[in-house]
Amino acid sequence: MRAVIRHVLGWGSLLLGVAGLFLPGLQGLLLIATGAILLAPDVPLFARLVDWIEDRFPALRSGLQRLRERLGHRRRPQG
């Protein structure tokens, strides 16, 4: 049940994010990032995207890892 809720919120956030790229007042990139983080445990594309963000922007790594722990995501193997 938790996975279903995560999928609904994740895909909904992605759709709103794409709309937010074109509509004023919606934070498109923030909503897309939220959707990607929510879907990362189940969709490999988004897992790779979040991993790339962690590698590319090390300042965000600790915050993203804390968020992953709060959401119950598995830890990324170090290597």
C-alpha cells in the first residue's frame, strides 16, 4: 500500500512539475525533483538520476541521504 501511495504522489508530482515548467506560479524543477526522489526506489531511471545528482553536487548528498532514510529507501552501495 505504501508503494502505491508513493507512486501516485511521485507521478503526480512529475506531471505537475512538467506543467510548472510552462505555467507561472508552479515550481517545476522542485516538483520534478520531488517526484524523482519519491520514485527512485522503484524506477531505475530515477534512482540513477538521484545518484547522479549526489555525485555531481556533493553539497546536496547529506540532505538527500537523510531524505532517503526518512522515506525508507535502501542505502546506495558505496563504491
